[in-house]
Amino acid sequence: MQSLKDFQEDTRAWLEENCPQSMRTAMVQEEIVWGGRNAEFANPDSKLWLQRMAEKGWTCPTWPTEYGGGGLDKEQAIILSEELARINARSALSSFGISMLGPVLLEYGNQQQKMEHIPKIVRGEIRWCQGYSEPSSGSDLASLGTKAELQGDYYLINGSKVWTSYADKADWIFCLVRTDNEVPKHSGISFILFDMASEGISTKPIQLISGSSPFCETFFDDVKVPASNLVGRLNEGWTIAKRLLQHERTMISGFGLAAGQSDRGGTTSTVASLEGAAKHYRGDSAKLSDPVLRDQIARFKIDSEAFAFTSRRSVEESKQGQGPNATSSMLKNYGCELNKRRYELMLQAIGSQGLGWEGEGFSDEELQLTREWLRSKANSIEGGTSEVQLNVIAKRVLGLPDILSLAKK
Amino acid sequence: MTLVLSEDQQLLKDSAKGFCQQNSPVSVLRRLRDSKDETGFDQDLWKQMIELGWAGMAVPEAYGGFDFGFGGLGVVLEETGRTLVSSPLISTVLIAATAIRELASDAQKQELLPKLVAGELLFALALDEQTTHSPHKISTMAKKTDRGYSISGAKTFVLDGHVADKLIVVARTSGERDDEKGISLFLLDADAEGVSITRTLMVDSRNSANMQFSQVRVSEDALLGELDNGFPGLDKVLDVARIGIAAEMLGSMQAVFESILAYLKQREQFGVLIGSFQGLQHRAAEMYSEIELCKSAVRAALSGLDDADKTQAEIAELASIAKAKLSEVFFLVSNEGIQMHGGVGMTDEFDVGFFIKRARVAQQFLGDAVFHRDRYATLNGF
Ligand SMILES: Cc1cc2nc3c(=O)[nH]c(=O)nc-3n(C[C@H](O)[C@H](O)[C@H](O)COP(=O)(O)OP(=O)(O)OC[C@H]3O[C@@H](n4cnc5c(N)ncnc54)[C@H](O)[C@@H]3O)c2cc1C
């Protein structure tokens, strides 16, 4: 087997040759690549970068090669991510397929489902959305009511989902449906996949406080889904659903890491780091003149460093191929709170220039910052609220008595 | 750099844990306190620790040590923190052995380190002069004489000052009170003429002392490290000490947290376990998260110390991250330790009180959270 040292050298050389220069700069919102049937590439280099990375399976480095993944072990994957970080390489592909569906499909899907879906996720050919939340089922997700009834060789699906991110752009959905009403709520849920182009599906975008409309209301009206699209066993979807949430939470905790990272600098932007922004907007040179802000920034940065060490430790401690566990709730909660804190500090640091909404008087970067600050508020709601994460930690990690076991089923 | 313990470190940690729980539970500290013990630590226990080789953990083999690295000393300190072991481990092993190793001449090392490892000498670092840690604010003077130096001044909060055989005294050989330049370190006998030592009984029941130096005469070779340029070396030693203290605090806060969890799962009110109240659950979950970050910060700092590629500035940053974070979280956990136990937590009979007392001393020792956030900001240029 190739030694890690050789792997590192080969990887470095390959990246040197294959990563386009413009992909070695900080990501800009409009150039994030989500893939899918109608994939958009605002920058043509993004397309090239995706093709090259997908060919090596490095969009999903640890997934098995038989489904198009990179087949790397944990150590190699860490090296790859370090090498990517070293040249400041952008993520070639971001998708819910990679961060959420893929891992659980590999764990619970049958051979045919894996062969059909995994390679397309690796190559970014199909874009997925997540059909979990419903109007009356948010934190209490297991109370969901969207119905799937078996009619011969297909399920008939009726109901509605809400807050479905990118439902209007996605090609397929992974969806939680109720397949048994007569049993306790957790025992009658199934996990099913279907094409968003199916007849009977409609979506309606909802506008966020930040002004953009990334999520939708999603309606299902007699949607026919082949029975073979059910993942795992009938009525055992809750186990898969929870597992997927662990992956989602680990992914979201990365926002916190990113907050710390962008704060370690790397770009020339005036708002790249908190202290850089504070100095720039307040006209300070060596030392920040506001001692309170300086202390708060130092505190934030120390927490970010300790958080980055913790994320890294959790990767080092996890066994090969084991994936995340209940500690993902801790990382998710902490990371999200950190990211929110960073934006609040940024606003405090730069003053009124951070409060522009549109038009004259503000740079694009400043206007984007306002929107990002607002968007960051969702971090502690999406993927399960912070309160829910604390419940999970209390119950699953600390073994405290379940407060909800007394609640009416 | 890795953030998980090696197999050897894990073994050492397990055996240290067993040792401390068996031989030095919190009741030992309680006994020392109640009996107003002269030395303030258990001599037999210290002998056993010496036999286990703990004093030579981070001392090179050439000087009689075992070269097990700071990672090893760190896990031992963590375990001593769990049961609040009072011993010269911090003053003599963590601080003085490091100072000698880093700053002393070879002759001084040959003379002192083997005795230190064998438990024949105890040391104390006489540094602080203010009521808050400010390592470069030194007005104790060491004046050049024809045969050496004459030291005069006063020191406070000198850990193990009243039991030490040897003192490492931070004094000014030139410059003004706040200058980093002009600071030098001296090694002297605690019973030298002109040294007067007053034991101070601190809230954590460990040993500290105030010291007066009046025209204490020492020879040229009492100088430890460079003349006038002792601060960088001192700071390096202090960083090792700060990281070691953070490791000890990590053990202590885990002990408090475990006690909290056990109580939440045992105490009933309103007909249910109090651990089922969400108001307490969320606070417990938050403490757990903070303690996980503390573990990572301590591990990163300890493995940084054992990593020859790390620069002093990088170590300084890791030390300030660890000491700031641990000081903050130990404050939180020790307060919750009282609150979540209710009235029981306030009783002297229950151990948690010993931990909040230790917490406040450990928080302040070698710089509190504010000191280290300030230092971190300066190190990072803002
Ligand atoms: C930007 C964004 C994108 C999203 N994308 C998707 C998506 O793609 N797919 C999808 O399925 N969903 C998505 N969601 C939905 C998200 O998962 C839910 O909003 C979330 O789970 C909370 O549910 P809710 O909005 O119904 O709030 P509620 O559950 O009604 O919560 C309201 C408040 O009550 C608190 N609360 C509820 N239960 C408890 C409890 N047991 N203990 C203590 N406090 C409690 C909550 O923490 C919260 O503060 C998205 C949400 C956002 C904001």
C-alpha cells in the first residue's frame, strides 16, 4: 500500500496541476456549485474543477470506489483536506446529497439504490432536497403527517412539507412519510426517495429576513412513487432519519469552523477577520482602541480555536468508517452559536457601514455582510434548533431522564 | 500534532487516576486543612509520587529523569486535579524543573535536577509582586556587588514558599519597574540570611507565602539564565506552567461535573428526578460542551509542548488559549457545582466547596482569563 507520505506528495502534485487558479480564492456566494440537472456555473473554471475532482471521486473522498467515491481511508482523507486547505481550494461541489443523503444511503440503501444514486451524487448530476419539516411538525419532527399509502407497486403520497431548502431547484427529494397511523409516532415513519419532476408536486418559495428565498413550501397531491424507492424497511424510517440528522449536524457545525477559519485571514477583504475589520473601520493601527470590543473578539477567537481543536479531535477519535454520533449535536450547537456570535461582533466592529440594505453608500461586501448576518440567525434553527440539540446532549450523551417520555404521545 | 492520547499516555493516566483516588481523595486535603498541617501536603504521599517517577516526567534522562514529555506530566496533573491533590508537583516539578531545564547552566542542571527527581529538594518560584499576575512588573532589585548580587524586595502568592529549600527569585538588575528588559532570575537557598518567609493560608488550603528579601547576598553563579534578559525564558517557563495548571483544572472541573450529573440522576423533587428538568438539562449540556472544548485546548497545548517544531510564539498562543478558556469554564462549572446541589452544595461536609475554592485560586494563578485574552490579542496583533 502507498505510504501516507507518498499519498501526500502525489496529492499535492495533482492539485498543483489540476486546481484552476481562480478556484484557489475565497468562495463567493454566486459561484457555489450545487450541481443537478440544471447546474449553473457562474465561473467556467468551477465546471472544470468539478469534473476533475469528480473523476477522482474526491468530491466524496471516503465513499467506496465501486460507487464512484474516492475510496480513501480516514488518514488519507485528512491529508486531502489539509492539502486542499493549503492552497485555499474551493469546495468543488456542495450538496445535500454529499452531506446528508449519501452517507445514509451507503449505510441503509440496497445495492440497486446505491448504484442508481450514489455515482450521480459524486458527480453532482442530481441535486437533492430534504423533505422533513411540516407546518405542524418542526422540533417534534416525529409527529409528521404526510401520508404514503401502498397501492400495488407504488406509494401514493399526499401532504405538505415546509422550509424545504431549494425544493424549487432540486431534482429529487428524500422524504419522511407516515406509513402507519395506528402505532406510536416514531414507529410509523418511512424514508422514501422520489423525483421532484413527478406529477402532483408543487413548490412555493418563501422569503427569508435576509431577502433571499432559498426555501419553499412543498405540496404533494397524489404523487405516485415506485415502491422500490423506499429506503430500509417499512415503518423503520425514523432510525434512518435520525442518522441523517447526525450527518446534517456535523455539516452545519462546519459553519462554526468556517467562522473561525475566515477569521484566521487569508483574503485581503476588509471584513475577512474581526480584528482587521475593527481596525479598518475604526482607524486603529496596532491595538484596538476599544478595550471591551478587543476582549470580546479575543474571547470569540479563543473559543473558535478551541472549537476547531474539538472538531479535529472528534475526527481523530472516531473509528474508521464509523461516522458521527450524538456528539454531532454538541458540535452543531456550538458551531452555530459561534457563527452567530461572529456576525454580531462584526456588526459591532464596523458600525453603521454594516447596516446597509441596498443601493448607494455601501460596498457590495458590506451589503452582503448585512444579509449574511441575518442569514446566520437560521443556524440555530435549521437542522434542529439549539434547544433541541441541548435536549439530545442531555438525553443521549449525559444520560439524563427524558423529559418528553411523560408527554402525550 | 495529535489531539488524542497515545497508548502510553492513556496507561499513565489510568494508573495516575487509580493512585490519586486510592491514596489522595479529597478527604486528604480536608484532613490537611483541619489539622493545620505544617507543610500543607502529605509527605508520605509525596514520597510515593517520587517513587512513581512523577518528578522526573519531563526531565531528560541525562539528568536522572524519564523523558516522558509534557503530555505525560499533563495527564498526571489532570488526575491530581480530579481529587485536588496538594503536593509540590506544581511548584517543584512543573515550574522549577522546567525553569532549570530551560535556563540553567549544565553545572546547575547536574547539581539540581537529579536531586529534584529524587525528591530531595523542593523549590518555589518567587515572582508576583502585585495582587494580580503581572510577570514583568518587577521592583525587587538585585544590585551588583563586588562578589555577586544583593537582593532586596517583596514577593507575594509564592506557591509552596514556606516549604521550599530553594527559591527562584525574579529580580530587576536594570531598567524601570514595568520593563521586560532588565529582569534576571536568581537561585537561592530559602534559609539564606535576609530572607523572611510568612506562610499565607489560602482559601484552597494549599500552600503559599509572602516573602521579604533584605540585602540577601548571593554569588555570581546564583544567576539562572541570562543577565538582564531573563524575561523571555521566564515567559516560556510560565507558559509551560500555565498549560500544566490548565490540565489540572481540567481534571478538577470534570470531577465537579461528574458529581453534578450523579446528583441530577439521583435527587428527586416534585416526584421526579431533578435531572428531568429542562432548566437544568440545558445548563448541563452547555457545561458538557464547554468541557469538551477545554479538553481539546489542553490536549493541543500539551502536544504543542512536546512538538519540537513549535515556536515559542505558537506555544504562547496555545498557553493563553488554554489558560483563558479553562479559567472561564472552571468558574462556570464550580458555580453550577454549588447551585445544582442546592443546600447540600453549601455544606462544608460536601466536597464541592473545595473545588470552588480551588477554582478561584487556579483561575488567578499565572494569569486569569482577562490577562490571557489580552495576551492573546497582543500576540495576534490587535
Ligand atoms: C434556513 C432554514 C432552512 C431549513 N431547511 C430545511 C430543509 O431543507 N428541510 C427541512 O425539512 N427543514 C428545513 N428547515 C426547518 C427546520 O428544521 C425547522 O425550522 C426546525 O426543526 C424547527 O422547527 P419549527 O420551525 O417548527 O420550530 P418549533 O419546533 O415550533 O420551535 C419553536 C421554538 O420552540 C423551541 N422548542 C420546541 N420544542 C422544544 C423542546 N422540546 N424543548 C425546548 N424547546 C423547544 C424551539 O427550540 C424553538 O425555539 C429549515 C429551517 C431554516 C430556518
